[in-house]
Amino acid sequence: MVKTKRLMALAAVGALTLAACGSDDDSSDSSASTDTEAPESTDAPESTDAPESTDAPDSTDAADTTDGGGSSDAVYVVDTEACDDPDAATAQIDALKIGTSLPLSGAPAAVFAPLAAGQQAYVEYFNAEFGGINDTPVEIVILDDEYAADKTKVNVDELVFDEEVTMLAGVVGTPNNIAVQPDLNAQCIPQLWSATGDKTLANIDEYPWTTGLLVPYAVEDRLWAEHMAEEFGEGSTVALFYVNTEFGLSYVDAFTELAAENGIDIIAEETVDVADNGAPSGQMTNLVQANPDAILAVPSGTQCSAFMTELGNAKAANPDFDPEVYMTATCANPLFFDVLVDNGGSDGVYTSSNAKFVLSPEYADDEAVQTFLDAMAAYAPDTNAGDQSAVAGWLSMELAIYAAQQAAEAGDYTRAGIVNAARNIDYTPSLLVDGMRTSMDANDAFFSEGTQLVQWSEDSKSFVAAGEVQDYNGSLGTYTP
């Protein structure tokens, strides 16, 4: 059963490209297997399936071998003695109950409500097709925080103490996850697959019960810095436009170091307040005056579209202003590039993605994509399945349930067992683009360290590959403040 509290109706954006089509005629098939193995349609291909050696063992130890370290020396084992209640951390789980908090109302809901729909759809799909874990359906409770960190804290208290969830998964936002990280780790409640790429989620020594879902912002920065250096050479210039939050500053801090390494000069910086969704006209005027070779843009939510709209206006008014633009992957959504920008300002803008664009013709025969589209049509029919936020939501629940399965199959179906399975994971969801490898161990606290440069095409109304898949798996190691 899926329990969704205060979950608003998730209205589809009618102007988006091609509403997903599919059938739910097999979702209630009474002959569906109750085996708790991850379904074939969502498993990674054979070459990236999680091997038996990544199963959690009979105790809270993780597997004997993992890819990141390549030997048992790299196995991570969480210390339950550091928990406020060690017995709760090692108690056997009867039924998996997942809690999450994200924006379902207010302006951010346009961006993140589809993520909740993807989460709900995966849980519904998994229960219908596989009967849950140990023949017990998985439950999910989704609360609305309007993207406000203080409300996230209130929600997490409700989820932990009132709803008594087993774990948190897929909580949205850098400040939101940072706000609840200390308490969840002290209570030894898994905070898995948090929807942020901030490096603090890889602080394995201080916060071992927390893992991140998104490509680390430092990986995106590396991709862009290397591309800028190739395009413009030594001494190229870049201007920064970013939201003045932990999220935006995470990008800026990493890019500043990479710019120096690649001979790129940062010649201007413009910021925008997180609550400001208007046209950044003053900032754009300053960017035009700086006239850099490139702009690195890190807006948030609908600011993505506001920036590109103003960019289009600036280009039309200033023919000599034509910088290459690189935009955070959190904006890599057709909603922002097409529906909300009608003046050509999005054409040619670079971003990156490690996930498949599920409505792209190249994935028309992709089995995993079709499973996703069918599930969204069956369980979240009012949400546009082509929204990449829905894909992220699906992935967050697939990975949460996968870690729980691994713990259950190893006979350590506990909170500690789930965290050990996650911390030693070697599994690549099949909605990621081919060529990715995703794993973690004691020496590698970042799950996804690969991505691909993509570029928006106004002609095809889609993202097109602008480079090969870049897999930096294991390169970031762990984070120590």
C-alpha cells in the first residue's frame, strides 16, 4: 500500500512533448512473482548487474568485494554502537516503510511534484509486480515541505516519530538534506539517495547513514571546465550566475578550483536570491558587459527558464553577445528548455545528464524505459512521464528498495543492514545511460560519478548528446571537511 499525505494532484503540463502512453493491464496480474529480486526490466544489463559479492552478509558486514576498492579492505561496515539506540538500528524489519519530504505546493512544486509521482509509481509498480519484500508490500509516506529546510525538519520529525518510518529516501534539496542529516545519523535512520549532489553527503566518517543520488556537482563542474578549455583554450573567460544558497555555492566552490586547473579566468559573478523567480535583467546586463566566452549558470527551479528567457532577450539586443552557456543538470528538463522559453534563449545551451531522456526516440525500444512509462501511465497518469524529475523519483525508490532487498536476502534485514548494502552497492539502474558504472565502498562515498554533456536543440525540441559518456567512478573518494 502506498500512503501519501497531503499529496496534491499532480497536474500534467499539457504543452510538454508527447504524453507518455502505456498500459496497466498487467499491473494487477495475480500470477506476478513474489520473488524479491529486482525486476528484469529495471535491472542494469548483465555487465553492470550487482554481483553476488555485493550482497550484505549474515551480520551487518557488507560484501566481501566491491568494485570501488576491489578488495575486502574496502568493505564498509557501519558502527551501530555510535547510535542513540543501537538495538533499534539492528532490529529486524517486519515491513519496509519509506518516508520522504519534498515540495508539493508553492512555486517549487512545478519542478518537484513529478519527482514524488515517480517515487510513488515505483513503489506501486514494485508491490504489484513482486509482492513487496518478504511478501510484505512496501509503504511510502510523502510529505510536503515547500522546499523550505525548516519544514523539512518538521516533516522528518513526523515521519520518524509519528509514522515510524524505517528509512528516509529521496528527500529533495541541498539545504533540506543538510538540515536533517545530523539528527537522522544520530538516530541511525538511513537517509538514502538524497536528491542533491552536494559533497557533504559523502562525509562518510561523520554521516555514514546518508548517501546522495545525484551526480556530484564537482563532476558536472569537471565536465564543463574540460569542455570550455577544449573549446576556447588557455586564458578563456567565464562568468558565473548562481542562486545564493548552499546549492549554488557548491558548484561555485568546485568550479573555481577546476577553472584554475584548466586555465580559465572567472571575470564576473552574478547571484540571484532563491525566492526570486523574476527576470534577472540586472544580472544579465552585467553579464553582457563582461562578455565572457562562456557562462556557468546555476539557477534553481523555474529560475532556469527565467535565466534562459533573459539570455534570449540579451542576444537579440546585443548581436556580439554569444557566449556558450553551461547550465546545472538540475535544469535538464524539457519543461524549462522548451515550454517556458519561447524566444530561442535555450537553443544550444549545454547541460548534463546521467539518465535517459525517456521520451527520446532512441529509447523507443528500451525495455526499462517502457516499464517506466507503463508504470507512470498506470500509477501516476496525471504526471508527464517525460519530466526528468519523475525519472529521478523512480530511481530514488528503485535504489532504496534494492538496498533493502540486498539486506533481506543476506539475512540482515535491519536499518544497519540496509545502510551497509547501500554503502557497498555495485548496481547500475537501467534508466541511466549506457556506459555508466555506479558503486560505493569504504573508499568511495559518491554513488554516481559519471555523466554526459548534452545540448538543447530548438529544431528537435530535445536534448542531444554533445560528447561521450564520461565515467569518473571512484575518482572523488570520500569527503572530509
